[in-house]
Amino acid sequence: MAVGAPPKRTRAYDAGRRQERARRQHEAALDAARARFLHHGYAATTVESIAVAARVSAATIYKSYGGKAGLVRALCQRALAGAGPVPAEERSSALRSLSDPVQVIEGWGRLAAEVAPRMSPLLLLLRDAAQVDPEAGALADELDQARLARMAENARYLAFAGHLRPGVTASDARDVLWLGSSPELFDLLVNRRGWSLDQFSHFVADTMTKALL
């Protein structure tokens, strides 16, 4: 280097660019996995086929998700967030600040119609896969118990606030809320009978209101 010449600058490590690339790969893998799972089924879909569709390596998918069950878990976590910047679960909890329980349940009905199209196909996929795949069965049970726990929390809120009508226990309310958020109910009414999401939302809210308040 010549005397007096400025030192060469070391190129700064672009962490933001690398993180964005990883995020795009993450979303591409999940999008490809959802499409292939729902089109071909759980058993017939391989990690390798997902990797090819997502244009990432199979090793990357195994490292990030551990396999097919891990991919479905990540898909379910994304689906549960719903649409918009605030996760649906946070919006569900925020509804409890309302003084009118009918408005609370109407809000839960709207959230059910928002999340169900994203979540129900995945839960039904796992239900069918559980017949032949123990790992899928374990994940299906785990997710079902998590949903039951969320509904139990909502039921405790209704009971503690004195909103439940006489004779309805918190356990009763938990089970009604659990039914309203079930993938089977969405599948029967929307997928099989052709109901609109607005019809489904109103049905869920009306059923909960009449059964619980």
C-alpha cells in the first residue's frame, strides 16, 4: 500500500439482508408445504418435494423444522395469528375488556371466521394423518389440547364476570366454545354446505350467545 493511501474499508456485514433472505426462505418453505400437504396429503408429501417447490435445500427444512410434523406445527402457528399485524389470540383476549358479553362473543365469532379457513384444513389434515403417523397424531392431540385450554380461559372469564346464565358451568361454557372453534364445524358448514364466512361467523356467535348467556 502506498504511503499516505487511505486504508481499505472492510465491507460491513449486512445482517439485515441475510435476515430478509432467511425470512423469504422461511415463508417459501411454509407456502410450498401448505400447498403440497393440502393437495397431495400428509403421507404422500415428502420434505424433498417441498424443498424443490420452495427452491431451498431439504437440509435447510430439516434444520429449521425437523420434518413434516414440524412444518405443520409452524403452519398452524402462522394460521392462528390470523390476518393483520396483531395476532388473533391477542385480539381475542382484548375483547374481554368490553362490558357487553354479547359484543365479546360476536368478536369471537368474527375471529373464528378469520382463523378457521387458515387453521381448519391443517387440523383436518393432521386428524387424517394420525391414523398412520404417530408423530402427526401426537401433534394433533397437542394442538387440540391447546385449543381446549384457550377455550377454558375464555370460559373462566365469562364465569368470573357473571355472564353465564344460571345452570351453565365454566366447564359447559368451555365445551361450547371448543365446539364453535372446531375444524369439523367449519368443514361441515362452509366447505360442505357452502356457507359464507359471514354466515359462519353469525352462526357461531348466535349459538354461543344462546347457549351460554
